Amino acid sequence: MIKEIKNNHLYWDGCDTVELAKTYGTPLYVLSETAVINECQALQASFIQKYENVRVAYASKAFNTLAMLKMIEREGLCLDVVSGGELYTAMQANFPAEHIEFNGNNKSLEELAMAIDYGVGRIIVDGIQEISWIQEICRQKGKTANIMFRITPEVNVSTHEFISTGQKDSKFGIPLDEAILFPVIQQAIDAPEIDFYGIHFHIGSQLDDNSTHLAAAKVALDLVKRIKEQLDYDVKELNYGGGFGVTYTKDDIRQPYSYFLDPLMELTESYCQEHHLARPAIVIEPGRSIVAEAGISLHTIGTIKDLPGIRKYAAIDGGMTDNIRPGLYQAKYEGILANKAEETLSETVTISGKACESTDILVKDIQVPTIETGDIFATFATGAYGYAMASNYNKLAIPAVVLVKDGQADVIVERQSYDQIIQNERIPDSLK
Ligand code: LLP
């Protein structure tokens, strides 16, 4: 049990969250190691061990820290990074280079050189210019690179438009148009410094319907067939991206991995059999589903503002700076008063952040027991894209992250100090 209610307190992976708030201060991210392990094991059972020649690359943009990457490696997953910074973290965690995939729609030459030097397993080429840049860097360094092409499969997903990426009008991926795509594929096949592996797509995030993954996979498989027919090349690998949705509130449906992966594998196998194609390796890239529900955030309630007949606001000591998702995507969250976990819900309040921004509302109109200054508000399912998207707006410090397991707690990210917030600032002589 990750979540338990005991002695009127919320416990998370065996730790009393009220004690965690006291010990480490708030705002605080708390991540359950057991929950992360459970997700990795679910992927092992329902995919990695169930099918031959498949891999899972954790999309680390959801939560990329040294400790997390160590867990991902230990649990037998590969890694997806999307920037020099994420790659650097992976390098510092000694993540095996051949198990790293490098995504991104505008990788700089420096980032590409860094990836090629480290010897990452795949570079996912996201635009037609990138292939020549990779060739040039490889030539200069006397190295080779394994590449995939990310395509836009032209499927429209049902999620917030800010997190859908598979539609034709997207900044991501190479258009499906053969006149654009086939010349760069031919270039990759011919280039001595490039090993062309295959096709990648990622259609969007927080999805609970498998039909769009299936439609996109069909597009990718058709490409495999056409590449065989027209370029006489056996595609070695397909990457079906991530996007598997999680439960933020009781209105969300969390589908098991098998709901997406079994039909995807069935389609892949049957398509390849029917068209006499060697079945390529299949890779998936989940981020959110591995870490979102493992994490909670703890905040302390400060000022309370009651507008009778209108609304009661209870302000927390963080907000959009540690969880921008409500402000950016109108994302909904659930939470409880961690220190009054068994008390009767008696009032409706709106949990507001402390940033100078009207959209800085964490949860609108939530039922809580009688709320008081000093209470600890715990928000559920903040493990993905919470810490990862944290900012220093209003010069608020980025909170600490504590990893908990069976009642043990370890700080895996220290709280930022004021000195760290201004450490890169300089005063020119003219202003001294
Ligand atoms: N692969 C690629 C190429 C991606 O762009 C993404 C997410 C993933 C995999 C992982 O998707 P996931 O399994 O986590 O859904 N900040 C937004 C989410 C942006 C996702 C961007 N790409 C949010 O907080 O909802």
C-alpha cells in the first residue's frame, strides 16, 4: 500500500507525510520508490517479458533526476532524453549510453556532438536538416550514429491541445509526404556514418483511448512496407512513443498497459506476417505513467480569505512554480489535508498558490475538513511534470524532493537556497 491513512495522518509508502513536512519543510515533493518499481514491473510483465525484441525507454522529461535514472536503470528500462541537460544528468548517473534515446525537435550541434561522443543508442531525427548535421559531426569525429526518423502520423488525439503532437500541423516530426520523407530515408541508408534503424512517433500525452496509437502504428507499418518495396530496406525498429494516461481525479480512466500494448503488438505481428516483413523491434516511451501517481506534493496552508457567498481561498506556500499544470492545461488535481485525513469534510475551499498570477490556483472548490493556517495540503499524482516543470517565478525556491520507501526517507533533490537562486547573477562594474 503506497497510500495509507493512519492516526488521522496521510502516510506515503510508509512515511507519515506530516512528519516529512516537519522534517524537510514545505513545499515538498514526495516520491514513492515502491510505486515507481511497481510501474516498472508492470511494464516488465505486460511488455518486456511478454514479447520478444521490445524495449521501454522512460521519457525522463516527466521527472529527470540522478536518483530516478538510477532506479530506471536498476529496473531494466532504457532512457529517453530530450536535451543536453537531460543527457548530462544521465551521463552523471552513468546511464549506459547504448540504452539512451535522444529525442527533440531542435537539437543543437553541441547537443548532437555530446550525444555522439557519449555514444547514445539512438538519435531520433525530428526534422530533415538534422540528418546532415549528424553526418557531419560523425565524419569529423570518426564515429557512427544509429538513427530513427520521427514522423507526424496525422492522427488527432483526444487530449488537451497543448499536449497533442501527432496532428499534421505540429512542430514535431517529419511530414508523411513521401517526397519529403523518402529522400532523407535514402540519405540515411546510404550514409556510411549512419545506421538507419526505423520510424518513431509520439502522438500526445494523457491518453485513455488506444485507437489513436493503433491508427498511428498502422501509418508506421505502412511506411515499413513502402520502405521495403521502394528502397529495398528492412526497417529494424519502430518506436510507438508514450502518452499512456494516469488518474489525476476520479473522472480519469487509467487503462492498464496491456490495453494499449496487446492490440498494438497484435496489429504489428499480423501486419508483418501478412506483408511478409520481418517484425521490427518495438520500443515505447512512457514518461507520465511511470512516475505521476508515485508522487505527491505537500504544502502548508497560510492565509485564508473567506468571501461569504462567493468563495473561500486557502493559500499554499507554493503553487504554479512547483506545479504549473493547472495554470497551463487547466489540469485537475485531488488532494487532502494530510494532518486531518480522517476528519469529516465540512467545507469547500479553493487552494490558491502564492505566485502573483490569477491563474495560480492549484485546486478549485475542493471539499476539506475545517481548514486552518498551518494545515498540510497533499496533492496527489504530482510525480510527473511537477518538479520537471518547476520554475523560479517570483524568485520562489524550487522545492526539495524526498524519495520514500517502506517508511524510510531520503532527500534526492535539496531545496534551492536563496544563494542558489541568484548564483548566476552578476553586477557590472558600472552599477557597483
Ligand atoms: N516521447 C516523446 C517524443 C514525447 O514528446 C513525450 C512527451 C513522451 C515520449 C512521454 O509522454 P508521456 O508518456 O509522459 O505522456 N508537460 C505536459 C506533457 C508534455 C509531454 C511532452 N512529450 C504535461 O504536464 O501534461
